[in-house]
Amino acid sequence: MTFSLTKTIHIDAAREDVYDVLTSSEEIVNYFPLTRVVSDWKVGGELRLEGEVGGRPFCDYGRIEALSRAERFTYSYWSDNHGTERVPENYLTIDYRLSDDGHGTLLELQQRNLRSEQMYQVMDSIWDGLLDSLRSYLETR
């Protein structure tokens, strides 16, 4: 059994600006707790997200599945921080979808293939803070 979670957030910024910040190695480290992001930003291309949690470095290894300017960014990844084996069934999927909401952008995030209810609960809480950080960054830059 796997779990999926969905979050939505309003961001007072144009869809193009939100998309650009979500898909820029230089920008991502300004609002997510990452130290380095490496990618060629092409569908099928690799995506590596490096950071630190509690003084312990981690790395997420992923592949970009969809890039549609100002509409969608999807990638699958495995993290050495999740305590699972690096096999296809342990890869998670992050899917960002952007739409106009009349006063900015509505961002919908879906995370799929969470392997336990405990992981679901942890990620549900983490995403609240991550999306708030993204919104704050975009609305104050």
C-alpha cells in the first residue's frame, strides 16, 4: 500500500515566475533547505538535490518526467535520507501544477508513492513549511 498527498497554495506571483523559481538550480536553494541543485532541466534528465538535515548531509537522486512552461513540473526521486533501498519501487514522485486563480497563481503539489502512513505524516508536515517558504520567497523578492 502506498500513499499520496496533495497540497495547494496561493502565491501572489505570475505563473511564469513561479515556474521559473521551481525549475532553476540557482533559485531553489534560496527557499528550500538545499545547498546544491544539479540538472540540465530537460525531460528525461537527471536531477540531484543536495542538502543537510540535523547536521547530516543527504542527496535526492531524480529524473525529470514533465516540464511544461508555467503549467507543470514533475520528477521522480529517491533520497538517501528516507532509509530505503535505491530501487524503482522506492522512488517518489513530485508533481507541481500551476494555474491562474485570478489574483496570482494556484500551485498544486502532489507527492506520490509514499511507502507508509508515517512517511505520509512526516511529508505532510514538511510540505506545509516548504510551500510557505516558496510563497514567501516569491512574494518578497
